[in-house]
Amino acid sequence: MSHSPLPLISPASSVHPTPSFDDALASHGKEPLTAESVTTLQVNLGKVCNQTCHHCHVDAGPQRTESMTKDTIDQIIEVLDRTPQITTVDITGGAPEMNPHFEYLVRECHIRDRHIIDRCNLTVVYVKGKSHLPEFLAQHQVEIIASLPCYQETNVDQQRGKGVFDRSISALQILNALGYGKTGTGLNLHLVYNPQGVNLPPSQEELEQDYKEELMNRYGIQFNRLLTITNMPISRFMEDLEESGQVETYYNLLQENFNRSTVDEVMCRSLISVGWDGRLSDCDFNQMLDLPLQNYAPQWIGDFNLATLEHRQIVTGSHCFGCAAGAGSSCGGTLT
Ligand code: SF4
Ligand code: SF4
């Protein structure tokens, strides 16, 4: 695939006028961010979703039509065949299961012995034609990372839509019955918490204990780990901040809590994100902000070249403070 060259992006470029993430790195004695390796391919299958959550950084919903084609998925599989260094395929969306080629991708990754993650919103198993998904995921040893921003109905429904809590609980019970979240089955089920409003997440370990007790006592639900994730100041969450006049307050919170020790662990150092259209980015957030890779790097999955992508300079912006605040944040939870 040939594409016109893109302008070189300054690593100090920012989607928000202040502050500069690279200045913060420099003031803490850190070099500009560079990748170390590419061990995870995070694949965004599109923006179609059965929910319309307030905090969604993808701006996903039922009316969206963007969806990865089978041709692009075949290019991903070809990359896996020639890149054994990529050990994990992390599938996201939207609701990735609503892409018609989701199961094809999972099967092909399973054949190739890759660790597969499905970022599942849980309620998708109640979409027409998707009730077989829990068994399918278990058969293919897919790790499930599922959003449940609280163990209380009111908070979940407020953030994710009316009735979402009840359907999420039922879906978790179905997954538990298949062995998900239970010791010794190898079927990992992790839950994701993100804060309501202008706050950083609390301690992941302490909140995990609360979740485990509450979900077990109330609903008999088991899961492996709780991942706390900081809300990124982009897309719908940014719109909420703008509407409530809290943009500056939130940036100040992130900046004041900048934690130097998270920087070496941020996920872009070992991950490449593939957009629904096949474009490559340093992470899902950069992808949503239309921030391409530096222009000397391949820009499309069809041009994937590990040697150029490893050790690349990462395109940062002020949203990166969201990864480096407090205990740090990534698609795998806290960083420290
Ligand atoms: S379930 Fe996930 S992808 Fe869908 S709208 Fe909610 S946050 Fe966005
Ligand atoms: S948002 Fe986070 S993962 Fe993405 S480039 Fe910035 S620091 Fe890296």
C-alpha cells in the first residue's frame, strides 16, 4: 500500500496548549519517550458498539459504521506469521465482537498460539446472534477484560446506560459458570474500573478487595484482577470536561500527580495499535486523536516492519499525562 508522506511530528506536540509532556519528562531527568519493543498488537476492530457510554474515548455507539475489513485482518495475520516477537493480540473496539470477522481473527490467532485478549463490554452477549460468545471465547482460551466501573447499579447505569449493570452481572455469572475467573481453569477474567468525574483512580489493590467481597457476597461472582484506568482527557470525557468547565482542573490534577517512575512502563513502549482502517499508532489514544506514528515509521499494517517500529520515537501530547499520573495507567491497569 502506498501513501503520501506525513509531516514529521514533534514529540513535544500537544493536543492541548499546556502543559508539554516532554517538558515534564525533561524536568524529571527523563529522555523523550521511545519504544523498547513490540510484543503486543492492539487491534481496534471498529467503532460499532451496542452501548454509548459517557466516558467512551472511542466515541463508539450503535450508529457508527467504521469496522475493520477481512482484508485488513488478513494483513494482521500475515504480520503475526512473520513476527514471532508479537506474543499478544489485544482486541478492542467499540464492541469488537460486533465486527463480523471477530471470530475469524480469534481463531487465526489461536492457531498461531498467541495470547488473545478480548476487551468485552459484557452486555454484547445479549445482542441478537451473540449468545454463543462466552463458549466461543472459552474454547479459544481468550482472556477477557471487561468494564464494570462500580459494583453498584446506580453508578454503572449512570456511566454506561440504563440496565447495563443487570446485564453485566448476568454475563459475568455465565462466564463464571464456564470457568472464567476461577483458579486453575486458565480462563482469566479481569474487570476494569475507571473513576466517575474529575478524580484519579484509588489504590488498585484496595479497590480490588472491595470488588471481590461485594461481587461475591451480592452475586456470587469471581474474577481474577481489577484493573484501574485513568480517564483520558480526549473524546467524550473531554467533551464532558469542557461542558462542565473542568478542563484546566483535570489537567492540573494529572500534572500535579505526574509520577516519574511510571514513564518506563507506559504501554506504548511495547505495543503498536492498529486502527479499524489498518493505520498504525503508538496507542489507542493516539489513534483516537488521529496522531500517526513519526513519519519515518511504517504507517499501515500492510507495511509493518518490526526493525523500524522497535525503538521508534513515540508521538506524545498532553493527554499522555493521563498515563503517568499517580500510580500510572494503561490498558493493563496501574503501572507501579
Ligand atoms: S462499551 Fe466500551 S466501546 Fe462501547 S461505548 Fe462503552 S466505553 Fe465505548
Ligand atoms: S497516551 Fe500513554 S500510551 Fe499513548 S503515547 Fe501517550 S504515554 Fe504512550
